[in-house]
Amino acid sequence: MQGGPSHVDSFDHKPLLEKEDGTMREFDDARTLAKEKKVIAHRVMKSPWKFRNHGQCGQPVSELFPHIARHVDDLCFLHGMHTEGIAHGPATLFLHTGSTNMIRPSMGSWITYGLGTENANLPGFVTLCPSMGNGGPRNFHHAFLPSTYQGTAIGRAGMPAAKARIRDLTNPTLNPAEQQRQFDLMRQLNGEQLKRSPGDDEFEAIAGSFELAFRMQSHAPELFELSEESPSTLAQYGIGEKATDSFGRQCLLARRMAESGVRYIQVTYGDNSANPAWDQHSNLEKHADHARACDKPVAGLLQDLKDRGLLEDTLVWWGGEFGRTPYAQQNGTGRDHNPSGFTAWLAGGGVKPGFAYGGTDDYGHHAIHGKVHMHDLHATILHLLGLDHENLTYRHDGRDFRLTDVAGNAVTAILA
């Protein structure tokens, strides 16, 4: 959810914001201190959307997400999230790579490095419609890991997902027999080159990508044939409806890829503008448009995974790079960035369903108990996948690197 959706307007209900709406309070946060060099007063702003408790667990959810609200008994809410970076670029990089500024491998690269792929005929790591801003390709890059662990980008943010395809997947000029002969010759030449330059990681990755591309010709096209899905499934994701069609296609593609053995799939709701989608510094009401585009597709994905028996061994992680402030920015109509406290949620893959962990203060400003740093979330996700974050390392430039750097603890309290 690129841009930082507001937790106090979605999944973290704070009645005190309604009670003190319009009053001036001092809020000490890193962004204000960086700009003003001092703590200043801001106007408390209540949520424009009503909250209601849902499911047997009684999780409060705002009117923004009526479809996801029906699935709260399958979700594990992390209300004490906090992170590094007060701007979108550093915080987004930190979400994907565990670093705010260094060139580090993305999480998908670490996971495919640790676990490999489940299907040799498809990439192990795919990113759907990624943004070219706020980290751009570094959010799915392999950095110093072997090149074969680079994420495969399909489409880009801002373009309709219906146009997201793997380019040049078919060859209209050569028949299958001619392509096979061409491929065999290429593989022979590459083999000779590798004998001359053993251990050439870049060349090995290129040769491997050619072989994967050849195999994908027979296996990948069917992934994008959403017409094979039933009308009820398409409707479940909101495909065919103006507001939800594009993101619904991304979510359905994600299910089809997970079902086909793609190990790690990034699904981005965002754009390529200077101010990412959920970044409402003014006009907070715009959150409703983004929620309308995402709510039904995400709920459709959860239900589809559950109906197919895939949710128990598929982990879904929903969230943005940070949350938003409980006050009106510059006494206006929107909220500023808030890395000090926000909400993310997980589903499936071994987490406790219908469970809420941690929390922010009464205003929703700072995480104060059950705190989960982004390093902790990374460590927990790796643990759920069977990987020890302290042992998943790669030696580079004289030291061992890992996704969680020298920090992070798996949050065992949320494990089922």
C-alpha cells in the first residue's frame, strides 16, 4: 500500500481523537523535529469514517474496508509497528530491504536465495506493477546476492494491470523445432563460455535467464489467461468493475502465481507520481478512493486462497511503509507521515487468526506495547517460512550481511 495508509482511519480505532477533535496538542515526532527543530502544537483530527467491531474477535475496522472487515477472524493485526525513515523513499526501501539507504538485497531475493523456487519453469520472485519511484528497482533487486535472485517485474505502477505482461514471451517468426535448434546452439555456446570463465556470476545468471525464458514460453502464458477463471471468481476480485478492475487483476494474478509455485510475490498498489497513492497530506477524504480500489480485491484474494486450501501455507502481508499522524498537518485537511506507530496485518502461513498484538498510545501516535520494528516483522516472516534470520547470511565485502542487519527478533506471540 504505497504512500502510508492511515492506521487511525482504518484498523486502529482511537476514540480519544473524536473526543479531542479540534484541540491543540503537542506531538513530538521525528518529522516535526526535523522540520521545526522543536516540539510544536498540532490540531487533533478525528477520523472521517466510523468504526465498528467485526467478527468473533471483535476487531474494530472503519467504513473504509467493509470487505476486509468480513475476514478479521482470519487476520493477525500488528498494532505496534514502527520503522526507520520519515520520508517515503527511505521507509519504502526499509520495508523491502531492511535498509534506508544502502544497496541491499530485497526480501524476495533473500527468500528465494534461502528457499529456491518451487517451479523451475517460472521465476521464483515476481513483482506486479512496481513503482519506479521511492526506491524503484531497488525494492526488488538482488544487490550483492547472485543475479539469479533478482525479482522479475511484470507491468509497472500507473498502468492498467490488464496490460501487465511478460514481453516477448512468444516468437512469431520461428516454429517450435527451429526455436529448439536455436536454443540448443545458444546453450552449447554458453556452456563453452562458462568453462572459460568459471564462477562468473553475472554470466551464469544471464545464461540461466535464457533457459528460464525458453521454458516459460510453454508455461507462463496460461498464467495471464484470466478468462479461464469462473465469472464468480472474477466478480469476487472486482474484475470488470471500474474502481477495482486493475488491482483485482493484480491480486488474482498473485493467487495464480502462488498456486503455480512462484515463491515470493509483491503486489503494489501505487503510482509513479511524486506523491504516492495513500499520501494524503491534504484531502484525507481521498483515502476512500484508494480503499475502494483495494478493499474488494484483497478480500477476494483472502477468500479465494482460503477456499482453495492455500491460505494455510501462503502468508499474506498487508501494509505500507509507515502510518499517519493523529493530527492535521499544518492545521489542514490531511495527515503527515508517522513511522513511530502504525498497523500491518498478516494472514495464513502459521499466524494466529483473529488476533491483535501490540498497540499505540491513545492518540495512535507512538507504538507503546507489543512493539514490532520492521526488522522484527522481517525476522518473523522468515521464521514462518522456516528460515532463521540470523543464519540467512551472505558474505560480501568482508562481512556477513542479512536482511535484518544486526537486529530483529521473531515475534513468537503471534505464531499459531
